[in-house]
Amino acid sequence: AAQRLQRETRRAAAIRQHFEAQRCQAKEAAGHAHDGSAGDVEVSLGLPDGSRTAGRFPEGAPVAALFALALSTPWAEHRSPWSVSLRERLPPRVLRPDEPVTRALHRSLILVEEGLPGDGELSEDEGTQGESEAL
């Protein structure tokens, strides 16, 4: 029982470490000027728990800023998601962190989807201090 608890504690710590690295990476990719507080493009994010958050971004800001906003919510802080994806409802498509925020996103609702670790991803992270490339 003690070994199981120790394994679960290590697993939770690895997931949290991965989440924090992912959030930091998203914020760096977004740039400090794109924190969701200013801009002409207003975007709402629908989170997996049913809550919503919104931000304002300048046209041309990287979509990574939307990822950073999603990863800075109370939902993300509580869940420590392994990864997130952002999906437009109409037209249906997945947003990439490296694409720009466009006027077409103004007043749209972007769905945030939580990703779980794939086979082998968590066991690799548990033993290392490395960061993931994926947001």
C-alpha cells in the first residue's frame, strides 16, 4: 500500500510538472504583450467543466496566447491537464498555437479539450525533468 501511494504521488507530481512546463511554454510563445487584456479580437473559451473565460487579443497575435489563457484558468489550475487543444465549432477545425489570431475569431466561442497522456508518455516524464514540445 505504501508503494502504491508513493507511485501515485510521483505520478501526480509528474503530471503537475508537465502542466506547469506546458503553461510556461505557452506564455512564452504568446509573448508578454498578449495576455488577453487588450486587443480588437474578443474570444471566449469554453472549458471542459462548463465554465467560460474570455480575452481580448490584437489581430496577428499568436494563437498560443489563447492556449496560455486556457492554461491560466481555475479549471486548468485544478485539473493540471496533460495537454489541451482548441477547437472552433463553426467551421469545425483545430487551432494551432503557431497560427495568428484573425478577425474571423472575433466574438467566437472556442472549445477547450483536455488531452490525456498517451501510452508511455507519463512513465517517460516521471523519470525525467524534461519539457514536452506539445501545448
